[in-house]
Amino acid sequence: MEVSILETLGFDLTFTTSLRMLERYIMLAECDARIMAMSKYILELSLVEVRLNKWNQSLIASAAIFVSKKIILVQEGRPWSNFMSQQT
């Protein structure tokens, strides 16, 4: 059964990466270029840290956005909206 499904799909399977989740969350959060660049930088730093492998990729991506907003938008208060809380 599984073999026929894989053959139908052409063995074209993939898994969700933290970068894809980051792109999705950046689009939802309507982030500007500075937050996007900082989030990608934080995400790249997380790739070399082996201890972060136990966390879901979506959690790492949302944490990168949260930290970026917390650093860049210091004066605005809450870096995570209710909408983003529901989406992540």
C-alpha cells in the first residue's frame, strides 16, 4: 500500500524546515525587511546548535520572529499579537 502511494508521488517527499515555517509566519505577521533579516540570522544561528534539535521547527521559527521583534521593536510593547498566538 505505502509503496504504491510513494510511486504515485514519484518518491517526492520532503519535511518542513524551519525556514519554510519562518517564511509562513513572516507573511502572517506582516514583518518588515529588518525583522525578516534578523529572524533569518537567528534561525541560521540555531542550525549549529545541536541542543535545539529536540524542538519542533515551527517553534524555532516562531521564536526567531519573537526575539527579532523583541530586539527591534523595543518600544512597542507586545511583540506577539493575539492573531499570531492563534496561528502558531
